[in-house]
Amino acid sequence: MQISIPDRVPIYELHPSLKIFSTVLGKNDDSIMAHNPEAFFNLIASKGNIDLNKVNEQIAEELLNLYGKLGLDWIRVVKAYVSIPRELKRIGEHTWQVDGKIYKWSGETLWNMSERRTYDPDEVIRECRNSDVEIDPLAFEVLRKLAAKVKKDMFLSFDADGTWEPIVSNPNLLKHVLLWVYRRPDAVEALINHNTDVAIEYGKWAIDEGADAIQLCVDYGNQNGPWMSIEMFRKFVKPALRREVDAFKRKGAFVVLHSDGYIMPILPDIVDTEVDAYQCIDVIAGMKMWEVKEKFGDKICLVGNVDPRIIEYGTKNDVEKEVERCLREGGREGYILSASASCALNNNAENYIYMINYVKRKTLQ
């Protein structure tokens, strides 16, 4: 993170798949709670009243055991479960109605598919300006448990972003916002400002609870490029991103930005906000490690770029060559190896484990 040379290249994984969890931990996929909200929903549907503390304890233990057994150096922590839904109903395959909203579990991501087809920009402005920032202390329970056990031995990050993540994770809202940047910029500014206020408060609290870094999972682009023009990014997103970075770094934490997609056009502006690391470097979208390293490697730590398709479908020799490419292009200084975006969809746990062990052998030589 400090653009220095470690004893070996650190290893990270943003989102291990359920298959990787089950293989390493020797558990069934549907019994794993970490990164698996559908298992949480199924547990409530079958038992009704459940002990949230036990659920969060299980998540902490699963993360600790997985990252520990694999020998990874950095654990990504997300918010703990803070409440049991008042209303929960399965309405289709991997689709749930939760307290009046529709969610679909797809690609190991929970998407907000609420039937609200239209958003009134004036209503959005009123809601954002009249909403207070409320923090639920229970959201940090998994982080607390991990910090108490591995704070001095492993790097811990906590997810908190308000610049784009709350928008891009809601496809219906995203469609509106991409029009509003032209038609109703006041609504976009109100929405991002409010979400950023919330994220900053969660992030600051997480740092106090033991997080070494705040991770911004934002997905500023897709395979075709950024969601908006450079000019629009600078107008709406960059000021909020800078606010988050400044707030978290003042608290003594690192700031890691994760974004899928081809984001090369806006990467200079992202680097300009002084984030400490950029995780993903989306090889599937055409991001090139050597190019990013050449242009920004002296300013920002790079994390990722191992092609998940090679982990999934390649031979052991293919995996070795891919690892060697990333180590060569990333270098030993300011580089952390991980899958390009994540291994959330990878079922080839054997290749993934082989990759981790090969990195260690290669970088300790």
C-alpha cells in the first residue's frame, strides 16, 4: 500500500466463491454464511427467529478459517447482519421479497430488483436532504470479532462507499441517474452527497473498530468503458470520492478502490484523489496491467489482474504462466496479487488453491 518492497508479494481475494469456501472449509455450499445472503434468507425461512450473533460469529469464523488456511494476507469484511426482515418470501428462483423490496441473488451478488419502475427526482432530493445519517453499531460485529483475533497478523478492510455503489447495485435507479446527469443534475448531486455522508460515517466507525483500510466497491464502468463521460465523472463523482478519501486517510486508514470495467479514461482522476490502491484492473474488459503500472505505478498500489477465466478453465501450466505475467508486470514494489475482479463465479477451487501456492513458492525464491 505504501509502494514499498515486501518480503514477498502479498495475496488477496475480493470475493472467494462458495465453491472455494466449501472446498477449503469442507462444508456444503448452502451452509456457508459468508458472502451468501441467500443462505441467510433460507435460514430465516426455515427457522423463523434466529440468533444474529451466532450468524455473525459463523461468518467471522468462516472468513478467518478460509483466509488463514489459504494463507492470504488481507481479509475483506462487509457489514454484519443487524436485523431480521419483518417480511421475507421467496417469489422465484433466487428471488426474494424482503420488506417490500425485490432482490435477486445472481452471480453471487444480491441485486435490488425492486418493482419501483420510476423515480421522481424531486422526491429523491427531499428524501436525501431530510434523511439523517444513522449508524447501527451491530454492522461492525464481524469486523470486531476478526480484529480481536488477527489485528496484528492480517490486513483488514471494510466496505463503505457512497459515490457510486448504492447506485450501480440498483439497476432501475442506475438507469434514472444516467439520464439525470443531463436532465436533473441537482438530484444526482443530492443522492451522491447523501450516500457519501453515510459511507463516511460507516467508514470512520469501522476504522475505530480495527479496519486497516476502507474498500470502495464502486464499479465505475463496464466492458465498454465508464458509465459516464470524463466531464460528468469530474462533476458528480470525483468530489465525493475525494471527500471519502480525505475522511478515511485523516483517520489513519488506507483507501482501496475496486472497480470492474474499462476505466482507463477516468483513472487519472481516480489517482488524483490520492486513493492508496486500485483493485481489479479488469483484464476481461481490456485493462492492461503493464499500462496501468507504467502510468500510475509510482502513485498507487495495484491489486489484481489475474484472469479468472484461466483460473477456471486453464491447465496448471496456464495458471503458472498467468501468475508469472502478473508478477512481471506488477513488479514487487506496490503490487498485490489477486484475481482480476474476483473469483465469485469460479468453481475450479483446485486451480485457485494451486495459484495461491504457486505465488508463494515463486515470490519467496
